[in-house]
Amino acid sequence: MDFDETGNGSILATINNVFASYIDDEAIKLDEENAGGINATLSNVSIDHSQDDGIQFTELGKGQIEVALNNVSVTNSKKYGAKIEQWLVEDETTSEEAQGSVNLSSVLLKGNGKGNNTSSHGVTINK
């Protein structure tokens, strides 16, 4: 699943009861650019063997990420199990805007090539 939004809109997503395996790219990807944000809830999601990040959310520009991952498992992804980044300007050294928020509940990241912690920038991870 790959969703891209550019301009003054936002991504609002509720993704439930998904199983994905042996994916050639990211399994679930939400990208938002410019004004707007990402507001997403993933529940009962299982991803195994993604050839990129299992889950990737990116906000670039004025906007925030507000995400909840509930009962989510990402195993054996080539890169990160979950990569969640918010940038006002890509590759900025310090964030210029308020931090986004990621709430994790019953999340398993295991066997992922670049690590088993949530890779993040510009967001607060709440476990």
C-alpha cells in the first residue's frame, strides 16, 4: 500500500487486519508533502519479508505526524521494520516545528536488516 499526498491536504488512514508477506518494496507507505499531515492508525497488521522498510511514514513540510500502531508485527524487512520521519526541510539537523507523535502498543519489530527499533526523526515515540 503506497499513498502519496502533495499540497494542502492531509492523509487520514485507518488500516486494520492486514497481512503482507514477501513485498518487493515497503509494505505500507504514507508520504505527505507541504501543508497537511499524516494521521493514521494501524491495528492487527503483520508484515513479513519486505524488501525495503516494512512501514514508512514521511511528512515533509509544514505538517505533523500523529500515528498509533496497535498489535503490529514487522519481521525480516531488508531495512527498518518501521521508519517514521517528520521534516520541515529534508535532512535538517534540528527540527523547527513541534514534534509529531507515535504511540506504540503491542508492537513487535524483529529480524529487520537496519534494526529493530523504530527509526524516527521529528516525532516522539510513546511506548
